[in-house]
Amino acid sequence: MFHGRLPAVLLHCLLSSTLLCADRPVADSEVTSLLATPPVTARRGWAPDVASALASLKARLLSATSGSTQAAGDNASTEQEPSASPSPPASNAAVAAAAPGLAADLMPPAPATEGSQLNTVQLRKQYVPIERNGTVVAYKTAYFGKIHVGSPKNEQDFTVVFDTGSAHLVIPGTACHSETCVAHVRYNETKSELSYPVEKDGTALARGAVSSHRATITFGTGKVSGTFVHDRTCLGGSDESDPNGCSMMNIVVARDMSHHPFSSFTFDGILGLGLEPLALGPAWTFFGQMVKQYPTMQPRFSVFLSRSDAGLSTIAFGGHDTSKAASDIHWVPVAKPELGYWQVWVHQIRVGDTVLDDCEDRSCRAILDTGTSLLGAPRQSIKTLHSLLSRDVLLAPEGTGTGEGQVTDQAGDEAAENDCRLREDAAQFIFDLGPDIPSIVLDPEDYFRPRPFNFTMPHKSGNATIAAAAAGGDNATNISSSNTTTADGSDSASEAKPDGWRLTCRSLLLPLDLPAPIGPRTFILGEPVLRKYYTIYDWESRRVGIATADHSNDGVGAGAVGAPEAGSTVSGAPLPVLRSDRQSKKNDAGSGASTERKRRRQRKRRGPLFPERRCQF
């Protein structure tokens, strides 16, 4: 949760192997990032945990029923452990009679049985198209699953992103009347017999009261403000509830939600799974409370993202599923756990055999974030990484033709049809996590934009423009057959003859400007890494288990929401079909050009290559 927003500069094209064609911050709507910073609200210590809060509430109830004049309410904001033998004693039935809404809270949950240790929630992917001038230029994505909140008789269903980059459960409330909130399911605390309001420090309030404080939670690409409620939160929908998958916890009930990203996606809220330092206190962490309330449960959760939209993506609580791992699981200690992130030290970063200088002193870290759709890299490293990762597809310094420095229309069309994610000559992007730990290795399909970009190379009259761009200037040009488009989007008369171009495969990285102590040399390992690797998060031991994901049998899921059409090469589109699968379908395609390619060849040409292959601003 950044004060200010997480910079979201999507690098839409580069003029040469190292130079930006446009370094324009994109709108919040063009990227999904739920990475959060630790809360900055002042407090003397951790908020009381559930046991402490319930003990103090019980004392207040007992005092009230016995006619005692002792003011027990002051104990509600302390961190004292519950007394082993409270005095005067009272039965749960007596307490229930005094306050029916608190009866279930005062009764400890039944211990989980061995057969119900693993609580698995299906995750569903959603694609949201980003359009410019009526054309879809990218998709932002997010994975969400079901939870339900409230007492068993009045459970309220929600969809949430299970986010390892934040630590609070945030759902919209009925007091939020903005267009963004109204579009989602809103939580009504009056429907739950178990709910009661709390202050930001966890102090219990009387039912019907409202906290005098509000929390403002700023995510990478969004912001929420709200008040606080204590209630029962369970995994899965109310029609598939496992009684061992619930936690009594504090919740942030939103009274205001930013338009982006919440208006674009169908999910209602966010269930943070970050460590306790990232939250207002232990009572705010869903999994932390689950571990305390179910001591026989293994204190781990695990994330598996299927390779295709047809597969079954899941998050499992209480351990992990060995069938999801195609390799041994290797455990890596959490780096700086006092920050609250599931992050690891990065000993070295390499592109092929080339070492990134920025991390040679082993000061770099990487956050595993299920709420971020891209790979993120420190801004100071972006230019170098783009240079090392890029690959030219075709060069035509003199444009289209049959002469020297030229290529034919057919060769240009065929090159433009390349899917960069399938390139076999591209380097691997490697995160070395240290001795005796296998590196995280990313292939072209994990980091390339699908489409190659057409970087126009102006004729001799445009050499000044190229020189300015080489010096880091902003006058990089994207030339059509009739005009010149500058990096700021303005058009001018054609001063340069548009007779040269190059097709280049470019990486898709999110530049980060993370302040200390979170940054500045911190990477974000989002969806591309979490799809390739099965990850396990050990709450008790503060470590992350990493194994190669087994996609040999991804199962069958519910399918994606808003999925692009098959074969789409827009940024953010599904991964291409595996080579083995493509080979089996080769005969169906025939030896001639594809229908799409034929359609493109029949289209009237506008310039040396089709405009949709050019940089888009």
C-alpha cells in the first residue's frame, strides 16, 4: 500500500535494443498490482488477538450479568492473555443468554481432523481488455476465488483475490454507495449474529457502533478506505463450506473504493495473506488466525496456477498437494520478515550468461506476489534488462523491396506473424537464489510480449531523430506511410522518408520505484513466475517452498472470465500452445499459410508493415 501509487510504466515499445520509444506512465487501468506497504497508523503494540479480545468481552458480559460495578471495558484494549480460570465462572449457555451474538466466539472451534486438513479453493482467472482508439492493446489479469463471511445462518458470499502482497481482508460494505461498491456484493454486518465493530487497535465496540477511525489502504493500483468489524470468515462459497476452513478475524469494511482496479474486475475484495507486520495486528491476518484456531492444521498454504485457462488453478490451506510439483520442493527463508512480505534474497540475476551488475552485491530481493500480473523490476535495472532480453526478428534498413537492405512483402508479413514467446534463440532470465537452491528460470514465453514491434528506422533525413533517441531524447518516431508520430503522440509533416524498419521482440516488465525499506533493489515475481513454479508459504517457519509446477495434468476448471479469442497475441493473452500440442495439430493446419495470414496479405497495405504491428500510444 503505497502512499502515492505504484508506478506502472508499461514499456510499449523501444526504438533500438536499449532505447525507449516511449517511457510513458500508463494509467492505473492498464496493470494489476495489489502489492501493499505496511500500515503506518500509530500504535503501541500489536492489536489484541482473538483470544484476548474474547476474554475481555467475556469479562464484560459476566460483570454485567452479575451486577458488578467494576469497569471491565478497559481490558478490551490490552494484550493480556485470557485467564485460565476466570472469576466468577459462568457457562457458555449463560454467556449466550446475555449476548447471543457472541456465543459462538466464546466457544472454541472443534479441532480439525486429519482428513480435513487441506482446504482447497478453486481460483478463476479474469481478463480485462485495455483499449486505445477502439483497439485492444493489452489485457490485465487477476485470479480470484470464493469466501463467505458471517454467522452460519446468514452467510454472505464474496469473491476475492487471495493476495500474498497484502495482509487484510477488504470487502465493500453497505455504507459504501459509490458506483464501484454498488457494482459488487456488499457486506452487511447486521445480518451476522457473530459480528461486532472494532477500533483500529482491535478494541471491541458495542454492536451498532462505528469506529471513530478509518484505515486507508493504498495498493499498487488502487485505494480503499473503511472501518473495522470482527466476524467469521470462511473459505469457499457458503454452499461448499468446510467448518474447518473458517477464522474469526478483524475485517476492513470499505466505505470507499477507487475506480481502478475494482470497477474493472468482477471480484469483490481482497484477502491478504502477507505476514503479520504488514497488517494492523495478528487479529487482522486470516491465515494467522486460522493457524491459531486450528492448532492441528499444518501452518502452510500453497498456490498452483494452471498453464491454460481450461485448467484448474487452486490455493490450498493447511499444507500442499505433492501432485502439483514436478520437482523436489526447496525451501528458501523469508528475507526481512519484519516487513511482512513473502520475499527472498536474490544472490544473482542473469540473462543467459550475462550477470546483472545491480545485484552483484547480493542486496536484491524478490517478492512473490499473487496479486501482481507482471514481472516487476527496479527502474534502474529496466533499460539493461530490456537490452539483454530483446531479440530482433527482421531488419529492413531500406524498407520493402528486393534490393540491398530490403525485404519482400511476403518476408515481412511472415516475420510479423511470429509469436515472440516461441523464440528458441532468446536467453533465459534467471533468478539465482543461492547455493543448493535451484534458480528460478524464466523462458521467452514467461517474459516476452507476444507480438514483435515494428520500430521504424527513418531515412537519412531522419538521422537526427535517431541520434536524439540514442541520447535518451523523447523524439523517437513511429512512422506511418503518411505522417510521423512523435513519442508524445503528436503528428507532424513527414520530414523523414518511412522506408526502413525493424521487427523486435521485447520483454514485458513493470518498472518499480519502491521506497526503502521495501526497495529500491526489489523485484516482484508475479503471475509469470507463480504459473511456472508451485509455491508453498510456511507461516510458522517464515520460509517459502518452491518447486517446478507439474502441468502434465492441470485438471479442469471453470474457465476464464473474458478470455481472449484463441491464438490472440495481444499482451496479457493466454500462453501459446505447447510445442508438442502444436505438432499434433500441424496436419490440421495444412502446409499452406493460415487463414489469418491470408487475410493479412489480402488487406490493403498502409506503409512498410501493417500499422497494428507498430508501437501504439
